[in-house]
Amino acid sequence: MNPANAVQVRRRYHGNKPTQDRCQGHEGIRGREAAIVDTGRRRLACLAAVLALVVAPCASADIGANPVLNFGVVPQQAATRLAEEWGPLLAEVGRRAGVSLIFRTAPTIPAFEERLGKAEYDLAYMNPYHYVVFHAAQGYEAIAKERDRKIRGILVVRTDSPYRKVAELAGKTVIFPAPAAFAASILPQAEFGRQNIRIDAKFVASHDSVYLAVANGLQEAGGGIQRTFEAAAPEIRGKLRILTETPPYTPHAFAIHPRVPPQIARRVVSAMASLAEDETGRRLLAPIAFKGIEPARDQDWNDIRGLDIELLSQYGKH
């Protein structure tokens, strides 16, 4: 597929509708009641902590002897899962770099885009198209990317689905994470456009939402990427198969806002690159399905610029 032509064709079809023993004595009862209340309080505290990461606005970086930096992660999965997977990894990167990296995300991909547009994150892990947009709009500069991987969009169906070709989805509802999710939404829709296949496109909250809905038979097919598919729960992934995949592109960017000093950026890149060199680092990379992280430069994303996508034009020319 010619990527530029594919996206141009996709625009023609951008009109596709985007359309949870008995009690013994009063002392025993009071003890059990206290335990229940204490457990409830702990659960509420945990929930409040996760909500704070998703909902609370991010403070500016404290650039001092011990910098505290907000690190935004694109919400391809549920916030609780992202916190479980990225929190320990960022803590270790921060320890090695001599900084504190505070995990942040957003409730949806569009909300994440809004926060990037306001430069609320000091560092962020963002999709390739987001990087092109917010490099131009806010000056975010790529410092690293996943090692040994190109990003591909995929379309998944249930393992027992009768569909064997993309053309067989004509007229069907196909779900995607968000309109500007690069590989999981833009690229698969470009493939439908290239083949002149009309679908009813609908958008859900995340990659995990796509996989769960298709696995449970609630939708015929959905868009995703190889990395999040590999990281999906085995009981979900086991119910799915990949119907097709798109051509490869440069993967997500780790990018840093210009307010963060270059010497700190270099320390963070060095710490990230070191993760694949020891058992502790490899153990922390495994939950996000990374083999490693390598340094990157802005021009690595020129293949994305060549697609001339304009979905987020409200943030300026890119």
C-alpha cells in the first residue's frame, strides 16, 4: 500500500459514522464491622490514588537538585492497568537517572491529546502521529523509542469468526480506540479506504476495550496494534485472531518538553536504554511487551509526516 495514497483515500471515507458461621457476641460483630470498614477505606484510598493520576491536572516540573517530572502515558489501556505496568518501570528509570518520574495518564485518548496540547506533561509516551502534532505545537522533542519494533495497525476478529478477508467486513461495524489513534485507527481505516470498503466506524475508550468487545462477540472486528495485542490478558487474546495488518511505521515516541533541561533528558535516555541490560530492567519491560528502549531523533518520524494527516489540525499546522 502506498501510505500517502492510503490516507488520501481514507479521507474520502472519513464520513463513516463514528457513531461495569454465626456471630458470637457483640465484640465479634464490632470487630468484623471494623475490619469491613477498614477494608473499604483502603479500597477507596487506592481508587482515589488512581483517579488522581487520571483526573488531576499535572503540575509543572520541579527542576532542581532532585527533579520531579510528570510522565504522561497514552491511555491505550485502562488507567489501573497502565499504573500497574508503567509505575514500577518509571520508578526504576527515575532511580537510575536521579529524578522522580510521576506516572500520569488521561481517561481517554482525546483527553490525553488535550493535555499534550496544554503541555501538561514534562515527558510523555505518545503515538507517532501525536508526536508529529505536538512537536510542532508545543515543542516536544523525541528522545527515545521502543527498540527493534515498527508499529503496524491490526484488525482482530474472534477466532471462530467466519471473516477471512477484509472485504467481508463491508457494511459491518468495526470499532477503534479513538479517531486519532494512529496505528489502531488511522491505518486500518486507510486500508478500508484503499479497497473502497465502506464500514460503520465506531470509537471506544481504549485498545483493551476493542479487544474485550470483539472477544466477547459484542462487535465483529476492531483495530489495535501488535504490542497491545501481545500484552492483552491471555484469556482475551486466546479468543482473537489477526485478520490483517498494515505496513510498518516508526513506533510511539518518548518525548520531552523543552522546559526540561537537556542534561536531564540525557540522563533519562541513558537510564531507559540500560533497562534491557540487566534482569531487573528486563523484568520491568516485560509487562509492556518491550524488548528494550533506544535513543531516537526527531527525523525518525518523517515517515509519519509524509502521510500528511490533518485530523488534529486544531493544534496548528504540522
